[in-house]
Amino acid sequence: MAHRDPGTRRPDPRRSDARRNRERILEVALAELTRCADTPLSTIARKAGVGQGTFYRNFPDREALVLEVYRQEVREVAESAAQLLATRPPDRALRAWMDRLARYALTKAGLAQALRGATSGLMAVGRGPVTSAVTLLLRANEEAGTIRPGVTADDFLLAIAGLWQLDPQGDWEARAGRLLDLVMDGLRAGRPGA
């Protein structure tokens, strides 16, 4: 009789199924909540192809689901900062990241409505990753001499706060582009050697 080392385990297929179910729920929830903030949870479960029990095991209520969708989206936006810095000069990476942030903010209008109803953990979810991404981009630009020294993540976030005032149903892309160009011009003013 062959003995298996107790330290080695075969992957549990139930865990991969559970992970796939969770990922499907989040994918469907993002699409549905972006389209309509009031999408019933039963509709999300049905479209994800999972039963109510599976759905509620993963997300006990609407707030838990909305916050996890938001957490995942914020993580993707934040992680894109390092990816952009790896492929572009710092000032172009910062400007491209600003466009990515604007697209996220303004194409997720329904999700924004759903988030307003799920406020208990909202600031804690988004603040850390976004602040870290902004800090990374600002530091790279300051070291490259492409922006004025001393700009903080809080300064930057206040400067782009106008994004959240744009109407996602209107010509938001052109308006966001103009706003973000103004912010970049302001960041460049006062840079070393300007």
C-alpha cells in the first residue's frame, strides 16, 4: 500500500468550483449593477448560473456584493498605475491613469448608485488602493522632474474631484479629457527647469 506524504494535497475541485461561482457572480453583478442599481439579487444569481444558496453563501446581502464589486474594480484601477509606469514615461503614465480613472468613474453610473446604498465600508475599500496608486505615480513624476515637487495624493484627489460632477449620460469623455488636461497642466507648472 503506497503512502502519500501528508504534506502534499491534491487540489480540491470543490474549491475551484466555488471560486468560479464567486467570479461569475461578481462579473454578472458588475454588468447588472452598472446597468441598473436596483437589479434584484435573484436576477444576478440566475444570470450567473448559481442557486440562491450559493449566492448567499458568497454574499449574505446586497451591501456585501456591492462592496466586493467595488473592491475588485478599485483594485484593477489601482494596479494599472504600476503597469502604466512600466510601459510609459511617468507623465504619460499619470495622464493615462487619470483617463482610466475617469472611464471607471463615469461608465459605472449604476454601480455608483448602488454604492450610495452601501456606505458602511465604502471609504475603507477604495481609499487605500487609490491613494497608493496616486502616490506611486506622483513619486515617479516628481523623481523624473515632470511635475512640481510636493504634490500629495490628497492634493491630487481634490484636484480631480470634478470628475464626479460630470453627467455620465452627457459628453463626459470630452469634458473629462479637458478637466484632466487642466490638472496635468497645473501639475507641470512649477516643475524643475520649467
